[in-house]
Amino acid sequence: MYEMDKTLILKSQSGDEEALEKLIQENNGLIWSVVRRFWYREMESEDLYQIACIGFIKAVRRFDFDYHVELSTYAVQYIFGEIKKFLRDDGMIKISRNIKELGNKIKNLKKLYGEHLKLTQIARNASCYRRRDLYGNGSWQKG
């Protein structure tokens, strides 16, 4: 790693906004290369870029030189994660992760046991013990 990059990272981690801005500019190509992978979505590329920059900033703040990797290698996962999180959570109706996971479990159970599952089978196999969880979800009825 270049000493200049190391200095910029350390300054950024200590709150120097100018150093952080310079790091973002130096890694602009990396950030755009990740953003391009999500252009098939119906999102403005500039919006995706801003979200990707948030992921890059998180990577800079959490980066540790003891990892023995380049910042760019480390940052890619944060950039991807931030964009995926935004795309996952950007719906009109927010559905909790637990409900989504339960819906996936039920879908898999239908593949295993067929479409006509009983509520007790779902509760037993999906590790769901409260009737409210199943009735509230409604995903056991959907195809």
C-alpha cells in the first residue's frame, strides 16, 4: 500500500473530511465499477453512486491495516452490501426480514410436501411456534 494512501486512510478515520473526499475521488473508478453491475435496476445511476459512496465511507472507517489487504479489496464488499441493502429495503411496504425468511421456508416446504400443507406441518417444520406468526404472514396461502 502506498504511504500516501495509508496517511489518507488514517486521516479519514480520525475525521478529516478532505482526506475522505480525496480517497473517494481516488477510488471513483472502483465505486463506479460496482455501480455498473446494478444498472439493470430502475434506479438513477447517480443515486446508486451516492449509495455506493456510503458503503465506501463505511469501509474506510472500519478498515484495519492488520487485515493485510488493500482498501479497494476490502471496500468492494461494503459497496455491494450497501447497494443491496438499499435495493432490498426500498419498497413501498417494509416487510421484516423474519417474515421474508418464513415465507422462503414455507415455499421450500411446499416444494417438498406439495401445495396442500396443513398449518401444523408448517409450524413444526418452519420452527414457528406461534399461530400469529403464520396467520399474520399469510405466505402459507400464497403460491
